[in-house]
Amino acid sequence: MKKLFLLLAVLLLSNFYLLANYVSFQPYSIQQPDGVKIDCFISGDEYYNWLHDKDGFTIIQANDGFYYYGEISGEQVVPTSFLVNSVDPSIVGLKKWAKMSSHAYEEVRRKYTSGLSRGLKAPHTGTLNNIVVYIKFSDDTEFTNTRQFFDDKFNLVSGISLKSYFQDVSYNQFTISSTHYPDCAMTTNLSYTDTHPRSYFQPYNATTNPNGYSNDSERTTREHTLLKDALDWISINSPVPSTLNVDGDNDGYVDNVCFNVRGGNGAWASLLWAHSWALYSYSVYINGKRVWEYTFQPETQLEVKTICHEMFHAVGAPDLYHYSYDGLHPVQNWDLMESGFGHMGAYMKWKYAAQTWITAIPEITTSGTYTLNPLSSSTGNCYKIASPNSTTEFYVVEYRKASGTYEGTLPGSGLLVYRIDPAYGGNANGPPDEVYIFRPDGTTTVNGNTSTAFYSLESGRTAINDATNPSGFLQNGSPGGISISNVTSAGNTISFTVGINTIATPSLFTATGISTSQINLQWNRNVSNDNVMLAWNTSPTFGNPVSGTAYSAGNTISGGGTVLYSGSLTSFIHSGLSASTTYYYKIWSVTGSNQYSYGVAQSGRTLCSVVSLPYTQNFSSELLPNCWSTQMTGIGTVNSWSLAQTTNAGGTPFEMKSTYQSINPGASRLVTAPLNTVGLAELDLSFRHKLDAYSTGVTLRVQSSSDGVNWTNENWSLATTSSNVGPAIVNTTITHNLNSASTYLAFTVEGDLYQYDYWYIDDVSITSAASKTLNLYMYLEGLFNGANMNKAHNESGYQFPSNIADQISIELHNTVAPYQLVGGPFTANLTTDSLASVTIPVNHSGSYYIVVKHRNSIETWSAAPVSFAGSAIYYNFCSSASQAYGNNLKYMNGHYAIFSGDSNQDGIIDSSDLIAVDNDGITFETGYLSTDINGDGLIDSSDMIVIDNNAEVFVGKSTP
């Protein structure tokens, strides 16, 4: 795990959702060591919040205690030499909004999930009894606000409070009732007083706060000890009554504890910042129930909106804003889980309140006019509309009326249209987002105006479709196919018209690359047997054909796409394409009156041209190199590889980066382009890498494959620990899946994919290793015809081309017991005149036993170890029986041959081999089979004769 700049955020997480509460431009005052006061602002959340001036220039404290303007250095913010207010930061070249990188932010944010295995649990209906505990530090005065002041924030029935908010949004199904400790009269206030001063719970600074915490571990220990001590004191001095049900869902855990801390919040994400977390360091109980989830609020952040936000986390909801602060706001002030304080959206109520507040979202499946009550009504408040262009994404519409205690804060009244993608849990790591509200000028990269997202007759926005601003685009920017029009006035209800296309689409649409220049397309026509129109593009953007208009091949479609074919066929060949290129297609059903169905999209990629060696790849752009790919295995695994404009592996920008994900077990591969390794027995592989470690449980590997599907582990691997590795250069060899027209190498992460942070790869170099040639001479008894060997047959002719009689496998074994395999197996072609030549890696330079194996011959060893000192090695099994270990060769017409007949390869020729041949002979089997001893493609008595003769003299393998 990377070390962070001392003054940067120590960030807080809960155990299932990463729980945050964003603030922007919160006023804050700091004081320089020389007494100068500076008024500034704080923005951010508990994971990362920072000081800045009114113009957005970052402010950071240095080790000398003074506050300076900050600048980015690598992935962090560091102080410049410019004291705050000593210069105009824009004139001296400083940049606004200097913040840590999204990578560094994500790393720290994730760090605090470790050890928190209990999923968030709390009731969603009935009563949740929230325990509120008051804390002050040893150098603090007592709370000056009365207990009644705070109780109103939690329990006020008519007005703005935690209780009234959740009663309102749950339609009176969920009540949060808070009790306060230590108990006291409502006209005063009391708190637990810790033994440590406030400085003990603030970050260390050598000049201004030597008493502070210095690292993450100290910060966690101090917070959790503070809370434990407070609860222990409460249990003795002001215990929670045993009659109060603190475990509404009966899971053995207190539903929630809220700690209110005297005084102000900190800056630069100190411990003293409102957050949700879990008390996992200690086992603390209230009336036999363990304390786990809690919320923590300094007095200055004890606002009802913040309390409600954190409490919705406690019952299971995720954040809906981007933790990267990328300027995109998926829902902004329309939902509590970003920056709003009205209701959360209908989908959020349905999903994250366990289908209790809203039990179902009815789906619109036919064209017509529909009416909605406001979301503040418990019934008739939302609809779902499927996207015809996606199997996962869909739309939810709801009516938001700006009236009432909470909905009165909305920016306007009207119909909201959401895009929902349930494959994601919130928007924290987005985009992609689980929940997104369409708004004018909004795109996948531009925020647009969320305050005017509502549709109504009064707003002038009464329709959304693929041609409006905004369109109903999907996550990837492609058209979503929604059609809403005629939105009415925003009165007691609101109405709108939905268009649903009822023409059935073509089915089973596929696009398959079959060569470097051709993609084959296939489909089934719809149940009405309508004709189709097929279009293509080099991007996934397609327009919609105009109803009543006939299109021919070559016509363009407004909005994107060119027609390839129109007619009644069910297949089409798209040729003349570029190698290793992705092409996009869309197909529609077409009626006789030229009415079109929704389109069905597909993409296909032409095959890659095989790469010749030597080959290098430096990842010099932000695109995945041509013919490289990624593969994932494991349920729920997503692609973890991306191009990063960093140099962590020690090279130059760009480099490949693999990122952790919560999958166990799983594997994520970065796969090279196919390599031509014909004639090669070994490759040299070199690459730069850096492991940003987290824990044990993951293995980094290099693997090889001849088909890109089945993978073999190569020599290099690295099991992770909690220690980083690199940057370093790896030099290793590849010895499997070679001598192939296509060999693939993969950089693989496998195991528990949560137990590492990042793996960086750069500067890949692949070359053919130096080699030598082994030349073996041998005959196979079953193929020997007295002068040379016959060619093995299959059911339709010769199995192998040219003068190749058959194939054998060659192994090199150690010369001392237990005679372990040290080289191979190497596959070699055996010619009709007895020669088998194979390339051997140059590092095999000692002496080895040569072992020959064949599909139905006896395993045969060289009589003695053979020296491999030279560049060419020769060994002849034909010249003498003494050339084989144990003289295990058969004399045949002046030559010696390897015994045939071991059809089951058990090392002995016996009745079991006869039975196998007999069984195949009875059923008239033919082809290149192990039971075809003489290689003529037929299984018959001639094969049995060879076996019978050798079984009679007890032929078996002979080894050292």
C-alpha cells in the first residue's frame, strides 16, 4: 500500500457500502503559527476533504505549522513555497482544485474496508431505536446547546428531524426513535468526558500538534478506543434500559449508535469529520447486543440532512455521487444520497428499503397515456419502462412535486426520467452509474443542468426520445429507445404518453469474425416473418430508420449507420474489412409498409494477423494495443485491465494497470496478440512490473495458450503479501504451447481478486530463445515394412502430410534417481525413413536420458545418458538393441524397432491391449486411433497379431 503524504486524508469506510457525505464550500477558519487568521472553505467527504480559498486554490499545512497553497506532486498534494494570502495564486501559475489522484483516493478509501465482514443490517419497517451518545474531550467545555436542541434534530414529529424525514419518505412505515445518553433534563446537557484532549484526535504536526496521531493505525485505534470508553462509561453511569429494543431485526447487533462530539470538525479529513463506520476493533455490547454500525458527527456537522444521509447508509443505501469528483453529478439535488434533502428516488426506496416502502415498480409495456401521483404519495408514484436496446438497463419515471416539508426544497416540479443499471451498487465508482437522471445538455461526459431535469408543460420540456436534448442514452452513449411525449402540467398529478414499438425484432443476431477481412452475420426473422434491414458502422452509434421510408444497400441512416442489406435473407457476409478491427451492426424487422421494429445491436471483430518475433509492446497510447485482449473468469468478474498514464512499473506513459475487485475466486488476464512460434521450443520474455500490494491470497502469473482459451502456467509467478514489489524487470522463459501458428501469452491475476490493489505492466519484449537440434533415428514396429515405415492413416487417408509417418513425444530426464523430467515433452514428426528432429532450448546443455513415447508403442529410454553439449545432438535407436535401456528393442530385417502394441499406454503389452483392439474391431472402428497398431486406419486382426506376439514374450517398458 502506498504511503500517503502525512497531512492527507485518513479516510473512513463502512463494511459493505463505502459511506460518505459530501460537503461543498463549508466555511472554515485556520490560524497561522504567527497568529494570522485565514477564512477559507472545506469541500469533500470523509474519505478526502481539503481546504481551499473562495476561488478553489488548495490550502495545505506543512511540517512547520504554516499553511501554504498546494500543488499536485505525483498522486498527492504538497505545500508550495507560497504562504496563503502572500501571493495571487493565479499569477504565480498555481492550478485550482489541486487534489490527490483518483487512484490514491480509491486506494485509501478501500483500505478501511479491511476486517469488516458483517453486511449492513437494520430494519426497514417498524421502529429502529437509535442510541445517541454525547462526547467531549478533556479540554472542552460542556455542550452549551440544551438536550432539547439536539432532540429536536432527531425526534421532532412535525418539522425537520431524523424521525419525521424517514416517516415521510417511508409513508409512515419506518420510525427512527432516538434516545440520548447520558440521560439528563432537556433544559441542560451532559456528556461523557474523555481523558484525552482534542489534539489527541487530530493529525500530527511537528510544530502545531505533536500530540496528534501519525498514521492510519493510530487514528483507528484512537477513534475506536474513544467510542469504547464512552459506551463503557454509559453502561455504568447512565445505562440503556433493558426494555428498549436496540436490535429491531434480531441479528444480535445494535441497529445503530450515533456519537455526537462537542466542537467543530477538522480539516484535511481528520478523524473529526462526520462519517459512518463500524466498531470492529473492540467487542462492545449494549444489553447483550454488539455495537457495530455507528455514525459520528462533530457538533458543527450535526445537521438533520447529514444525519439522514448517514442513517440511510445504515439501513443499506449507497452513495449516488462520484467519489472521483469528476464534475459529473448523476442525481445531484434530486436525491438524499447525493446532495438533495427531498425524498430519495422511487427506485432507491424500492431497492434499498428491501421492497417495503415501495413494494413494486409497475412496468409500462404498451403504448398509451399514463398518470402519476407525486412521489410523496404512497401509491401510483412510479413506472418502469424497459429499454429495447439493452437487456440490463431500463428507465424509471416518477413525478416530483416541489411542495411539503422535504419535497419543497426541490428545484422544480415535473416528471423525472431515470436510467437504471442494477449491475452497479450506487454511483460511487461511476460512471457507469446505477442511477442517472436525464437533464438538458447532459451527456456521458458533460454534466448538463440537473436543476432543470424535470419535464412539464410549464418547463417547455415535454418529450424525451433518441433525438431530443437530452436523449435517453444508455451507459455507453448509444440510443436507449425510450419515447415519452405530451407531458402535461405539474398539478395534483402529471400525465405523459409512452410509445412502445410492437413490431417483433429479429432474434439470435450474431456477428462472427472468421478471417482477417470477413465477418459473418446471421439472424432469425421475427415470428411474423418480416423482412429485415441490416446496417453497419465503425462506432456503436446508429440512428433510427424513418417509418414509411424504404432503404437500400449503401443508404445512410440519419444519426449513424450505413445499410448493408435489406430483404428476406437470414445471413450476410461482410467482407473487405481490416484485420483485428471491431465493426458494429444493427438489424431491424421491416413490415410491408416500411414500419421498423426496435433495432438489435451486435458487434464483431475480424481476426488478428499473427505477430512475428521479435516483438515489443510499450503501451505508448491510451488504447489497448492492436490484437491484445482481456479475459475474465469467476462469477461476477469484470475487466480489471486499463491503460494508465503513469510510470509505476518503471517505464514511460502509458502502462497497463490491473485493479482489484471483490471476486473470490477469479482470474483476470491481459492477453498478447497471437505470436507465430512455429519451429520454436522456447521464448525469452521480459517485462517491467510493479505490484501495489494489499494482502495474501492472489497469485500473479505468466501463462501461455495455443488457442487463447486453455491456459498453462509458465515459469514465473508471484504470490502476493502485504508488501509492494517493484518496480522491477522480470526476465523469464516460455516453454509451453510453442511450435504453433498462434501462441498467446497472458499476464494473469488469479485467486481472491480483492487481496491486491494494482498490478502494473510495461515494456513487454518477446524473443525466440537460442536453441539446439536433437536428431533421433528410430523405427516403430507397427509401421515398419522391412525397409522403412508406412504412413499412419486416418479414416479418409494419410494422417500427416509429406513424408511424415507419425508423431512421437520426446522427453529429457535427469540422470539420477528419481530421474525427473527436465525437458519437454517435445512433439516431433517422425519421417518414413526414421528421422525425428526437434528444437531443444539452449539451456539444456548437460547429459540426459532420452525418452521416446508414442500413442501405441512401448515407452523407450536411451541406454545411457546422452550429452547435449553441442548445437546438434544425434542418437540412433535403429542400429543396435543396446541403444535402448535394457536392450528393449525388436530386431526386424536387419534393423531395430521400438515395440508396438501398448494401446492403453500402461507400460506393458498384455491382454488389456488385446481387449481394446478387439472391442474397436467388433464395432468396425476406423481412423487415427491408438488401437490401430499398424497404422492402416483399420482396426482388425492384423493389429491383434502384433499385440499377441509381444504379449507372449512379456514386452514392457524398461527404465533405470
